[in-house]
Amino acid sequence: MNASKSTLVAAIALAAIAAAYFALRGPAPRPEPVVPVEEPSALVPAPAEAGAEPPIRYPIEAAEPVRQAPEAGPLPALDESDATVGAALDGLFAEGARPDLLLLKDIIRRIVVAVDNLPRDRVAPRLWPLRPVEGGLLVSRDGDAVVISEHNRERYAPYVKLAEAVDIRYLAALYARFYPLFQQAYEELGYPRGYFNDRLVTVLDHLLATPEPAGPPRLVQPKVLYEFADPELERLSAGQKILIRMGPDAAARIKARLREFRRRVAGGVAAPE
């Protein structure tokens, strides 16, 4: 797999679980705020950090090396990187078929926004790099009780399969290779003294700490959108709710991928217990 093709796969893998966010909706969701998706770097900016520059906890230079390094070459400018991704997409799939999943405009910026938003309470769906999964949330009813249906996991199967198809060694190597573009996008987001790999590892740890409900979570629908009936689950972040909504099997498979990726980009620093 060459660098251009693998770069696209890396982008997909980093964003694959983000698409699950859109599933927990009632039959008539509230419209999302209109935001200019053409300029993700200018959206939901974080306050500029003050004071001394914080120490880097997970330097990308310390990421685990791989036996075969990806192809080297000059990086495109961030504003011109979409063409590289688009060209790679044409050659990645059989006969040039292009699945209508990725939003290629400002793809690196969208990935950075998605990673940064996962531990938050709410996210901006228009900024995510993947289109939502098709259809609405599937639920099961037993009298007044409503739970997420076991069949709901089928809606996420293509995304889980995609994540499992990625060679994590190459994903980590390519992430390191193209890291300057991710770092630039992160600084543009409003973190001039931040370090994106530190944020990425922190988010991975947050997702890996997602609780595992003993059974299908019960839901309530106080207004338009479904919510978890358990207040503890409802207080979870957007990213943790994604994993719970996917179902225990899919969540475990995604966590395995995230855990391996984290090991390779964290420079040997173990995850918290």
C-alpha cells in the first residue's frame, strides 16, 4: 500500500467511529445549526492558551517505528492536501468506484475537529469527515420500556469492518509521516501551544475508558431525541455514547483497534489503568 493510498485509509480509520454519533435520534430530529463547512478551521475554535508552553507528553518522534517505512516525499500544503486525498481515493477502490462516505473538503481539518470533539458533551455534526450511517436508530419495545435493538449494530457493520481492515502499523507510521499537517490544523483550531498527538492519545484513553453496560441500555424520549434512561450513561461524552450505541460486540472490536493504535503513537507510555 503506497503512502497516498494508506493516508486515506488512516483518515478513514481515525474518523470511522465518528459516524455513529448521528444514530441516536428520534423520528424527526431537530435541524442542526447551519455552519460553514467550507472553513472547518474557523469553527468551534478553542480559547487561545495563555502562559508557558506546556510540555509534550507523547512526542510523535517517539512513536513506535515499523519495519517498512512509508514512502517519503514532500508534504502538500494543508490547504492543498484535499487533492492528494481525492487522487488516492480514485485508486484505492476497485475500478475507481468512490463510496459516498467521505467529505473530502478540508479532510484533515475535519479529522482534527472530530478527534477534539469526541470527549465533549456535544459535537457539530457538519464538521465530521464522514456522512452519517443510513436510517434511524433501531429500538425494541416491551410495554413502556424502550431499548436499543440488537439489530441496530448492523447499521455500523461497514464502519467496524473498515476499521478492522486497517494495518495499524502503517496507520501509525503514516500518521507520523503526515503529522505536521495535523498539527497545523490543530493550532488553527485554537490551540497555538497545543500538541495534537497529546490530544489524540488523551482522547483514545477517554474512549477506552467507556463503561460497558450489562445489557441493552434503556432509552427515554423526553422531546424529539432519544436519551439514555440511566443518568450516568446520559452524562457520558459524545464519543463514549457512540461506542455504547454501537453495541458491546462492535464497541469491543473498535476498542481493540484503538488500543493498538494508541500503543504505537504514545511512544511506549502505557495507558492509565
